[in-house]
Amino acid sequence: MRYIRAHQGIGLVVAAVEQGRLTIRDLSKWVDFADYVAKTLKKLGAAPAPVHKAESPEAKTAKQEETRSKTDKENKLNAKWTQLNILVAAVGTDGLCARDGSFQRFSETGSRLCARKHANLIENAITSLRPFKGRKILLVDCVDLRDPVFEQRLQGHTGLHPDILNAMSKHELFDAKLTLVAEWISSNVGQMMAVAFVCKAARQRGEALRHLLYKALTELGATTSTCGLLRPHEERTVSCDHFPTAVCSHSSQCIKCHTKSKEDADAEEDIVAWIATGLRLSMPHSNK
């Protein structure tokens, strides 16, 4: 997530902000600034120039104390993540209409079920489903994350396809979606949560964000579970009983969607690390 404030001496980041590639966000209370800047520069395809200078014993001691202090703060922050319990889901409006009678009018008229316009209807419907019971739910509309290129060329593949993951991460609305999620999670610490990415079929857009957020939260140490809400005829058990996530229509062992090359896996891990860093930076810090 590209929320970062330009600081003096970080020319590349300043340039990125001025060019509109990054949005400005207050970093004054964040302890991970250096790490975040490094990840930002890496994402922009640049590397910070190395700085070589001799350190005095006093400076070395001060640096060690600073490192210990930072480690203590990080340990406290990491402990917060391990206390979280979050379900991450991809929800298809087609699947909802097919399985829930209250949506019959949408099926009959062909009108579109919208996650924003019909949020209460959708939330009421999925609250009764086993994975969502007892959880506070955030619905994230992914219908507007459209990309005609992958929608035409990659029909049948899922959101786990490297080209789809890459397209989603570069979409102009991607940052806003993940920022919304990060802030919502940080404001609901202590509650059982569920983040539902809603699109038409829960196969590509919603599935891509489900996959990335699930991996980022797992990396942070949060207790996570995941599921999908597909059209009934597509439901094949993959990741959880009765509520499976999408499977590639071409092959359940698709070398792009499910069995990835090292290059594709590394690129995916970079996106996940970027999201995980943004999530960590959004979590309130405590000095206690």
C-alpha cells in the first residue's frame, strides 16, 4: 500500500509522491520507516545508494540501543497480530443469488447485486453462513477493479494467476481497497473479523485480493482462515469444506494458477510483503 510521506533526503520517494505514484500519509508515529522506504524503493525499481562512514564507539552503542528499542516495539506490535482472528473470503454475487432465496429478484430480472448499494442484504445473507458466524464483517467491492486485458485473455483462470495478481496490484484502486482494509482491521482489534472481497463470481478480482490478504495476514502471524462463495456448480473442495475457493477451469494443477514458477512465486511474495508492511504500519503502536 503506497501511503508514505516524503522525508528530507529521500529524493526518489519525494519524486514518486510528486509524480503521483505514491500518496502522502503521516509516518511520524511509525517505527518501521526505514524498512518501509526500502520496500517502496524496491517496488519503484530503484535501490537506495549505500552510505559508508566510520562509526565511533559512542555512535555504535547508540545504534545498538536504538536497535534494541526498535526490536522491543516490533515485538509488542507482532504480539498484537498474533491475537487477531480474521476470516478472509471471496464472495461472488452470482453464488449468493443462486443459493439464497432473498436474492431471487436479482436472478429473475438480471439486475446486478452491488456490494455497496446492497451491503446490508449481502451482510445479512453471509452472516448466517458457518464461516462468518460471530464475526464483524467488512465488505470490499471489487467489481470496479476491472481489467479488460485479463478478463478476455485469461478467461477460466483464477485470481491466483500471476498476470491477474500483477494487474490487481497495479490497479489505480488497489491501494484504496487495501488501505480501507488495513484501517478497518486496526480499528477492530479484539473482535472476531471477516473481510469479504465481493465481485461477480469470486473467481478473479475478489479471489486475487482474498489470496494476497490471506497470505499477508498469515505472514504477520494473525490467526487466519479463508473461504470462497462460488456458484453452486463450481464448488469443489479446495481450501475448506463446503466453502471452497476458485479452481482454474483449465486444470486443477494449472502451472500458472496453482503450480507456480520461482519467478512468479517471487513476484507474488513481493506483493504480499508490500501489503504486510502496509498492514503493520496501520496498526496503532503502544509505548506501554
